[in-house]
Amino acid sequence: MPDDFTSTALFLGGILILVYLFLSWYRRDPLTRPGLFKIAHFRRWVVLAAGPELAEDIRKAPDNVLDMRAPVYDDLQPEYTLMLLNLADSYHTDIIRSKLTRNIAATFGEVREELVLAFDDLIQTRDDEVVEWIKVPIVETMQRVICAVSNRVFVGAPLCRNRDYQTLNLTYAINVVKFGTILSMFPKSLRPIVSRMLSDLPSQIRQETEFIRPMVEERFAKLKELTLTQVLYRLLSHPECIQPLREEVEAVVAEEGWTKAAMDKMFKIDSFIRETQRLDGINFILVTRLVLRPFTFSNGVTVPPGVLVAVPSGVAHRDEEVYTNADKFEGLRFSKLRERDGDSHLVLMMALSPGRFFAATELKALLAHMIVTYDMKFEEGKGAPPQLWIAGVYIPRSANVMFRKRQA
């Protein structure tokens, strides 16, 4: 039998192991472990509901208990930043959900034409025998490409190619978020005064109406630009995925041409975008709601009015019970799941965006074109830059990417 000293040592050792295991669990990022967690978010507390049951509690709650629109209005202050938008009328959302979605196939030819023109204009690789790499600032380039392609559908050519119009679109979207965030930090009584002192949005809107009236296309499409940048960074970090993606694109296009039907059959392209969004999704906090009256979760915890509740995407997207090797990037993960189980969907991804179908088609078309048209790589000795994380939003930093006409 062990002596008293040995028994005591074993007992204390066991206690230390248990304490270590507990601290290892407790110190995990609260956005990736199950439970309810409270974090500070500018002007309010946010209660994060991590886990499928708690997320379902939020999803099922009626609008008079958990308000979906209030957090967005509080962040963007649309009364001062979106002055020409009738906030009481959801016509713009209805148009995107119905007209735009129904006509994705009909407008795809124009989308394809515009993306080829935009890439040829912004990435001018040489067609002669001299093989040269050119350096491209990727975030700024993707902004211009997506702005031109999206506006080909919204306002048509040639206006979509007008550099002044593109610049106005891009800066307006940024300024809406910037000034909305600043205004929300002031008392309501001071916001009209502060908005006139700090914001140049009214002058931008006047410039917009000089281009096209009465249509004003409010632009939150930066999400597409940022997503495409993240996808490209992942692709260059995993060059082993390029060849199988190229083979799929070429096979599908040979059968369907450059059409919406072809995009629907590019399962590996779709998988690569989904896997990027699973690990690098722009919004790390989703399904944000403002509590209007006391709300009780299924675990018995009650949240008071005035608090925000939300779902951290990392819990669902890095769940080992859902995804094998959940912290590892596997570009073809979802195409393999499709082959095994049929169609599969990434939990929460783009769940509430009315324009998600158009955005998904556009992203696939852009990525497919780049893969079959160019050779791409990071600058020598460099890789993807670290992302910024601001208020629950991941923002990829810009980096130079090397392009040349595809050689093989």
C-alpha cells in the first residue's frame, strides 16, 4: 500500500489536474463554448446565447419580445444616414426578395459580361509570351469589381463603370456605418445637431441624385467584397485546392456555359466559399435582438428589457459534433458532405439577408472566373494579413496579391 506521503501527493496531483482542466475550459473563448455570456458592446450589454437550444429560443421569440430591427437602427441611425429611405415601407426588401431573386438567371449574362470587363480593366495581365506577375492591392480591387458587377444589375451600363459613381457608392456605404456609430453615442436630443456638424452624407446623396434619380441604391454590399477577399486569402493559403476547383469549373462550363445553371452545379466552388465563411465569417455575432420585455431562456435565465441578445457564430461553426476537425480549414468539406449526405447547409450563414441568393451567385461567378483566368499567389515571403475585429465584425486587411495570365 502507498504511504501517507504518496497518497497525499496523488490526491493533490489529481486536484491540480481537475483545476487545470476546468481552467482550460473556462478560459476558452466565450464565443466558442456553450452557455449564456454577457459582454459589453458600446452602449449596451449583450447576452450571447451559445448552443443550439439557446439560439432556437431567440429564433422562436415573437417580435414584440425580441426586436430584430431596433439593433440595426440603433447602429446605423437611418433617420440621419439614410434620409431618402422610407423607413416605414419595406418595399426595397420586398424588391430584393422577389424581383431580384427571380431574375438572377435572366441577368446572369450581364453579370458575367461585367465581371470580365472589370477584371480586364483592373488586372491588366499581358497576353504576349512574356510571363509577368503584377502586384494588385486586393481589397481595393475587389471593391471596384463588385461595385461594377452589382450596379450592372441595379443601374445598368454604362453608369456602373463610371469611376466617380463607383467611388460615391463605396464611400457612402462606409460613411453610413461610420457616422451611424458616432451618432448613436450621443443623446437623442443632440443627434440632429451632431449629424449636421460631422456628416457629409447629405452632400453625397445630392451627388447620387445627379447620377440617377429617383433611385438610390443603399449599399451594404461591402460584405461581398470582404467575403471575396477572405476567400481569396484562403485559396492562396491552400493552393492544393486550386486544381480541383479549376477542373470543376471547366467541366461545368463545358456543359452549361457561363450561366446561372452552371453556378448551381459548382459544388466545390460553393464548398470553398462556405468553408471560408465557416471559419472567417464577417459577422461573428449573429441574430442580434433588442429585449423589449423580460425574456426567459429555456435554461431558466431571464434577461431584462434594454439588453441585446445574440448568437455567436463560432459555437455552431466550430462544433466538433457537427464538423470533424472543426478548427481545421478543409476547402472541399461541404462538397464531400454533399456527396455523402446530399445537400447540406452551413448553420446561420447569411440566414437573414434578403439578397443572399444573388450574393451567393455573384461570389461563385467571381471566384470561378479568377481561378480559370489567372495564376495567383502572395508576395514572396508573405501571407494573409491578420484580420481586424471591431465590435463583433471581422474585417480583412488589404494585401498585395500577385496575378498573371494562367500558364497551365
